[in-house]
Amino acid sequence: MAEEKPTQEEATTEAKPAPEEKPETPASPPKKKKKINKMTLEEIEERLKYVQETQGGLDSLYAQHLLQRREYLLQQKQSTKKSKSA
């Protein structure tokens, strides 16, 4: 005849499997943030894109420091090309 439908509580308990215990592994230390002074030009460009998207512009102090570092790295790159070609 008519089958009985499980109540809302019974349906949710059946759908969820018992939580499995995960073996404890030593947690690796969180990744340290890299200082702007140690970043490469590629890393600077990536961070600038990220800041542009998340903060909606480059007005923050962090973004200004990234821009300064990018200019410095570009100047170094140009000066090394000039010295190699001379």
C-alpha cells in the first residue's frame, strides 16, 4: 500500500555518514609572507594584480610599496642590460 516516508530528521541522519577519524599528522607551519624586498618582478606583478582585484585599486600603502619595488627592479633590469651590451 502506501509507503511511509521518513521524517526530516531521519532523512538527514541517514544521508550523513559517520565522521571518520583522520590520522593525526603534524601540521606544517603556516607559510610565511614574503617581504616585498625579497620578491621578484614576477611576484610583484602577481601581487599587484591581486591587490587591484581585492582592494579595487592601488591606493593602499601596500600597493604603493609594491609599485616602488617594481620600479626599482625595472631600473635594475635596464641597467644590467646596458652594462652587458657595452
